[in-house]
Amino acid sequence: MSGIDEEERSVRAAVEGELRLLDPAVRARTAAVTELLDPEFTEFGASGRRYDRASILAVTSADAEATPATATATGMSGRLLAPGLVHLTFMTERDGRRVRRHSIWRRTESRWRLYFHQGTPVNASWDDQNSVGR
């Protein structure tokens, strides 16, 4: 097995997990979200709040009752940082609100789980002038 194969498989697994977490049907099932979140999970949300695994489970179960709009993810890409550790970056948009997202996925046993997540709101006028690569 080459390193490229390991990176492709690892990034694909992290992307699949991230897309599952964005799916309202998955978020509505506490057991499914629990399976995807690392026991040591931490998030700095777009709201500025800090979340741990228990508080995210409370938020996702409350969201399930409210049936929130689905977030659309674009530009998702990933890098293998070390064996069993993947960094994903992407943008989401929901109800006209854009958020730049960063996730760290960690493989434990035979399962990939979200270890860290950060969401940063994007001001449309700022983003147009300061996009990556400029």
C-alpha cells in the first residue's frame, strides 16, 4: 500500500463522515451522531460558543425537532496530517449564511470520528476580496 492510497482512503472516510453529520436525517438520530463524534470532541461554533460532545448531542436533538434547513457544503478538501488524522476544510451555506469550516477527523480502532470542528462566519464582501490564493 502506498502513502497516496492511505491518504485517499483516509480523506474519503473523513469526507463521508462529515457529509453524514450535515445530513438532517442523521443529525436527528442521537445514536448516529454519537457514533460519528469522538469522545473527546470539541467545537468552536460559528456563534463563538464552545461545545463538547454532550452539548452537541443536545443541539442536534433539538434541531431535529425544529427541522432546520439543510446546509449546503462546497469546496470540501482534505489532507492526511498523520496516520489516522485528517484535516478537512469546506464552506457551508444555510439560509444565506456562509460559514468557513475546519474539521479534524481521528481514526480510533476501525472507525473515523470527528475530533475537532470550527466554524467561522464569512462576511460576503470580505470573502470576495480575500479568498484563498490571492
